[in-house]
Amino acid sequence: MPEHFFLKEIEGITGVAVSECYQCFRCTNGCPAARDMDIVPHEMIGCIISGERGRVLSSASLWACLQCAACSIRCPNGIDIARVFAALRRLSVESGMAADMDIHDFDSLMVDSIARHGRMYELGTVIRYRLSRGEYLKEYHAGIGMVRKRRIGLFPHNAADRKGIRSIIKKTVKNGR
Amino acid sequence: MITLSYYPGCSLGSSTDFYDRSLKKVLAFYGVELKELDDWSCCGALAALTVNEDLSIALSARNIALAEASGLHLVAPCSACYARTKAAALKIAEDNDTRRMVDNALSPLSCRGNIEVKNIIEVFLEYVGLERIADSVSHDLVSIRAVSYYGCLLTRIMGICPSDDIEDPTGMDTILMALGATVVPWQYKTECCGASSTITNGDVTAKLSGRLIKEAVRAGAQAIVTTCPLCQLNLDLMRYLGKDIPSVPVFFLPEIFELALFGKTSGGARHIVNTKNIEQGIAPFREA
């Protein structure tokens, strides 16, 4: 892919002027997840500009990002870097290049919980996620502590118009981006 | 009497219902009534946003449509609910394509994005006011040395001018001072707690939330005060997930109001880190 295509693709999807980056590193300096990243935020923007599509979409950094938006708020050029990372996550899953599917799978289970109940069913979602990972006993002591203090909803609390909510999810997931 | 529309969100609707009760009790004391949105739904938090942006906006739009019908300003105590709802309302109001997408997804409901969304710090400052807060205090909180922790989402909403400073918010600090607590300055007011990494990668939350607690202690605090249910839970869970992390109780802001007004919290027993050490030192002011 010629390099400017990838830049145009990302700018088109996000509406963010990625090309205005002048590599000041402020995003990386304030990033709480930078230590867990193979490509740190300012480098990620640089890689988009230089058209390194495969390297970007297969990067573990996309999944280390916490979406806290410290980078976006601090960028002197107003580049919403967290928004770019969110878009890159979607692209990396769509293109089959995602370095890590844990977060995407957990997020999908959360959306599925909304489709079923209209509201987040915390315990059900966490159990489904743990089972999907074979992590039957992971952090069980924290789980027991939470149950004892009633800090996790044991039962779903359903919204009444679940049909309407399901329809919103169906329509936007099919047509949206 | 002031009436506001109220979006509790999933956390306050179940696992953090003691925060919901505390908030309602305290606001009722000041004559502010919360009218819960009829049949509200989940905003999708950051999960929906990273799966599909239209989905995130449309889920928030459903609650915005319900709130618009009430004609009242909307209160969202949870930072994720607040940030997502506020961002969606702005996008719907400003962008015709988004509005068409939303109306199609919500039909027969319709949404104009024409609504004021408030967090609880804004509600206390705008609808109660610091003077009334200070005048209403009946218990001495000077023994509570606390840091205020705003978390990452509260002031960081792109495209929106926040009511507080983005990097160094002070709204909660001034409220705590009005309540008579000893507010300890620190540098970590808006640092991230790790959010939902607690499930997918617990080490990340242990590192980030653990550091927050250590830094609070280093600053000289014995308690942390926040408004976000996920921040509170992550910090509270450090007793289990952290290593060598001191036990520091993490209060919701309305719980500090309860201490100042009534001398005890109603939901203290629901905290993972015991709040008794702090609560037992609270006594009413003696009549002069």
C-alpha cells in the first residue's frame, strides 16, 4: 500500500488530522501505559504517517492503551490520539492482525450483555469471559471478597425495553463504524 | 426544591447502590430531588466505543432522548456515563449525519442532543453552593486527611470545555474544604486507575491503582475521595490485587457529606477496605 493511503484511511475514519503531528512526545510522556507498549504513542502517529500499516495494526500497543485520553488532551495540535487508537483497534480486529483479542472479546461480551439485559450484568459478563479464557479460578479471592461485600451484581437488572435496545445495537453494529 | 433528571448507570444500579443511596440522601437534605430516567439503559462505557463508535453514540442517545422528554438537566454520577453521555449529546447536536444515524437507530424515539449533562461535583457547586455546604456542617471532619481523586474521564472529554481545570481540577477539593475535611495536595488527581483492565490484565490495574494509593499515603493522606464507581472499586480491590499496598479507605464524595451532616456513612459496610478507623474519629461540634 503506498504510504499516504494509510494516513488518508485513518484520517478519513477518525476525522482526526494525524498529519499535523510534529513529534513533540507530549502524548508519550504522559501515557500511563507507555511502559507496556512496543510502539509508544508518538511513534504510532509517526508510523501512520509513514504508512506502516502492518506494523501498526499488529502492534500490542493498541491493546495496552487504557483510553484515558491524557494524550489527546495534551496534544498541542489537537490530535485526538485516543480516538485514533480506538479506530486502530477496530481495524486491527477486522484485518485479523490483532496482537491480543482479550480486550476485544471482553468488550464484545459487555455489548452482548447490554443486548441481553439492556444494562450491564457484571457477574455474568465476567464469568463468561473467564470461562472463554479457561481462567476458572483467576483472582477468585478478590471475587469472594466482592461477593461478601455485595460489590458485584449477582443477578441481572433488566431494562424493560430490551427489544428496543437490541434493535439499536443491531442497526448500529450492522451499518456503523 | 430543585428537580434534576437522574441517570444512575449500571454500577449505581447494582454493585455500587450504596453510592446511589448516599447521593440521594445528601441531595434531599439540600432540597435537590433526583428523578430517575424511566427505563434507562447502559451507555456502553468504553467497551461500546472501541467496538463501534455509532453504537456508543446511539446507546447514549437513548438515555438522552429519555432525558430530553423530561425537560430537566441530567445528572450522571459515574465518570464513564457522564463522559459518554456528554460527548454523545454534543456530537448529535452538532452533526446532522450523526443525528440521522441516531434517529434511525432509536426510532420511534428521537433525540436532538439538546441537554445539559452534569457530574455530581457540578451539581453540588451549582445547585447547593459552597456557602450552604459550609453552613450545614454539624460534625468535625478536620481529623480526616484526604486526597481528592477525580480519575481520568471526568475532565477529559475532547471538544468540550470542562467546568473545571483539565490537569488540576479543584471542584472536589473546595467542596471537601467546605465540609471541613483536611485536603492534602497531590499530583495524581487525574491519573488513570487502570479501568476495566482489572478483568483482562489485572497486573495493569494493580500497578496503576497501587501507585495511586502509595502516592496518596506518601502525600500524608489517610483516605481517598472520588466520584467514579470504577475508580473506587479498583482502588478498594487493591487489598486483594495489590502487593504490599497499604490499606486506605476510598470514599465517595456524598459519603463525606454524610459524615459531615450525620456523623456516619450509610454504606460503610460495603467498602472492602474498612472505613471504621476514619468514621470513629468523627464527632459533632460542641455548642460554643
